[in-house]
Amino acid sequence: MSVSRTVLKLAALAALTGAGSAHAAVEIQWWHAMQGALNDKVNEIANKFNASQSEYKVVPVNKGNYDETMAAGIAAFRAGGAPAILQVFEVGTATMMSAKGAIKPVSTVMKDAGEKFDQKAYIPAVAGYYTSSKGEMLSFPFNSSTTVFYYNKDAFKKAGLDPEKPPKTWPEVMQYSAKLKASGTNCAYTTDWQGWVHLESFSAWHNTLYATKNNGFGGTDTRLVFNSPLHVKHITNLQDMVKKGYFSYGGRKAESQAKFYNGECAMFTGSSASLANIRKNAKFAFAVAQLPYYPDVQGAPQNTIIGGASLWVMGGKKPEEYKGVAKFFNYLSRPEIQSDWHQATGYLPVTMAAYEATKKSGYYDKNPGADVSVQQMVVKTTDKSRGVRLGNMVQIRTVVDEELEAVWAGKKEPKAALDSAVARGNDLLERFQKTARE
């Protein structure tokens, strides 16, 4: 009897084991570029989703910075081992769109899975960037940021400036800079991501084209036009600020925010996602305000454009994986998830419902300025302000950096530098257009 019972128990155990393996959760690989505290937050989101259901398991994997993550994803696709979800920074959008067969539009994934999906629920300036000319959302807007203006309220007081009245226009920035410098401030102004802030977002904020074909949204046969009189005027003013010792250049990416939070520079333009880091490190009272503009430009201010990244669904996956991706994206869209992500990181809440939930929670009352980024983005975009979506955009930004650095160093005049950047950038666009046709 004991042997018989043992056999029965083993048989039952085998049956249970078999049933368990047959219903194992479908694994969803998610490759991303979030590092440090952001990596921890990504892991937290995935763990909560996995705990909320048993059919799917999202596995987040950090693949380095944005460039490295995108390169890894494309290489993996060519080798037949791409993840289901790949995070790609916004300047890689045109490249992902042109990679035939490499991606599956998010709107298609959601529809095929039978998941509720309303593109109108997302902030227009965010969703519009990742939407095709046919109106289909191509990727999921996960971590979106925009350019904002930060200022040191203590330094303003010392200079005799009203700490509750930041400069609204670029002429005012220059006036404030003179007073700050006279009061002993070592550096009046600095900026991160100079091309993104002072040419890309600057163009949209002034409802002015950065490139033809609606900044690339109208086709790959686009050409750069950011050497207009308005652009030259702005870079000339910044050059003048450098000469007077008002503007201190700190680097091509996010190096300059340290100049602000360590108290060296009193005014700073950079990503809204810098807020958490500045809040953590600044030992002085500071505030966030809208990006300055030129009041004599008709239509300004319009809206700023997004930075950050989105989540692309890779092609060639099994139907059950796509169903899992759709479930996960619906989870990410929940107001409470987006609101928490927004508050913890400084990135935009990508849905209006998440913005309203954050507002009702009292977060903006306790953290003045945290909603500035949203306010700059909730307006209806125009063909000129939707964003910049160009091929070889990473390389174009490098060209812009080189030319602007020549201006700050006194080696080139603004018009010559912008003309050169446009010519060099157009060569890169022609190469991309040729590749896209092949």
C-alpha cells in the first residue's frame, strides 16, 4: 500500500508540475536606458505589474545609456534576438520608423490585443510626436521631459530682483544677468543640451520651423532652416552674454545643471527631469518658470517640445508576447502609475488624467513649479511646433554642438556657425534619405 500511495503522490506531483509549466508566465523582455534611481523606479514598476497578475512577467534589463540601448536593440533585431520592448530616445524616432519590419506600431499592438486604447487621453504635444501621418501611435511615450527655466531665488534677492518674478523674455534674461553679475554672482546663466534648448525647443516655442517638411514630419526629404534671422539673433545675444561674462557654457549634455545646483550660476535652462536632482542637491531656494521667449515674435510662446524617450514594440514576436506588452502598456497608462512616475522623477505625466490626479493630490501646491513642464505642453501643437523628427538626428546634434562651441569660444560668428551647421546637417539628412529609399 505504501508503495502504491507513493506512486500516486509522485504521479499527482508530476501532474501539478506539468500544469504549472504549461501555465508559466509569458516573459516580456524590456531593454531600457534608465540608470541610478531611475533604474530602481523601472524595476519597481515592473515588479508591481508582475505582482498584479500572473499571466505575464516583464523583465527590465538596463543596456547602458540611450545610444548604447538603441544600438543593442537594433543589433539584437538583426540577429533575431530583440526584446519585446525597447526604450529609444526621442531623436532616434525617425530611425526606428525607417527600420522596415523592426517595429510594430503601439496602436496596432493594442488593437490586436483587444485592449482599451484612446490616443486622445495622452498630452497632445507628447502623443503627437510619436504619431504617424496616418494618425497611428507608433511608440508608447514612457518618459517624456521638456525644457524649463530654473532660477536661484536667493541670488535674485541679493541682486535686488524680485524672487517671485522670473524673467519672461530673453531681453529680460539679459537685463537680469547684468544685475546678478553686478551683485557678485559668478555666473548669471548656463544651459544643458544647448541644441535641444536653444534651437529645437526654441523654434517650437516661437512657432518657427527648425527644418522643412514640418520639421521632418512631412517626409524624409527635409532640410534644416535654423539659420533664420530669428535664430541668428538669439545665438548672437547668447554670444554677447558670453563676452560679458554672464553665460558660462558647461558641456554638451547635462553637465551644466551642477553649475546651477552648486550655486555657481543663478539661472539655468534644462530638462524638467532635472528637477529631482536639483531639489536633492541645491542648498538654496530656487524656482521653476517657463522658458523665456522674444515678445516681438508673432505666435510666441507656443509650446516646447519633448525630450526623453518612448517604448517601441519590436517586430517578430509571438502573439502572446504582444498581448502581454498591451497589458503592460495599459498598466503604465493608469493615472496612479503615471502620477507616481511624474512625482518621483520629474518626467511629464503622459496622460491628462495623471496630470489631474497629481493636481488633486496637492503635489503642485507643495512643489511649486513642478507643473510648469505640463503647462508648456498641454496646448494644441502646430505644424511648426509638433517637434523635430529627423534622420541622423544624433549626428546633427553633434554638428550643432561643434558649431555653437566655436561661437562661445570666439572662433566663429553666429551666422557663419549656423550656416555651417545647416549645410553639414543637410548632408547628413541627404544620406539618411538615400538609405531610407533603399
